[in-house]
Amino acid sequence: MLLAHPVVLKNLIEQYETLRALHAESGTSEARQRMEDVAYTLCVSTGTRDTEAALVAARHRLPGARTEDDSLLTT
């Protein structure tokens, strides 16, 4: 599997978090589409199918991420 560069992942995370903070999911059709596009790209870039899992996986690949991070584990 090809892995996205950490800079690309950081940019996608920032875009998604900005759109979420602006409540794009309940905004205009263009805003909703942009959020869906960023979420899809995050999932493809991380090899996941869920946006929340994609965010965790992307953050894990960023420089300075703790290698012993267990946030992917469920309780």
C-alpha cells in the first residue's frame, strides 16, 4: 500500500477539523461535499473505511507521534 506523506496527512487533518469546526456537514451543499471529499481522501490515504479511524491513523503517521500510542485499541 502506498502511504501518504506526513505533510499531506497533516493538511488533510487540518482541513477536516476546520470543516468540522465550521459545521460544514450542516452547511451548504458545497461545504458538505468538500467535507465528504476530505474525509474520503483521508480514508484512502490511510487505508481505512471510517473517518475517525482515518484521523487516528493519520495522526499516528505524523512526526512526533508516540509509537506506543494505543488509541487504535478499543476498550
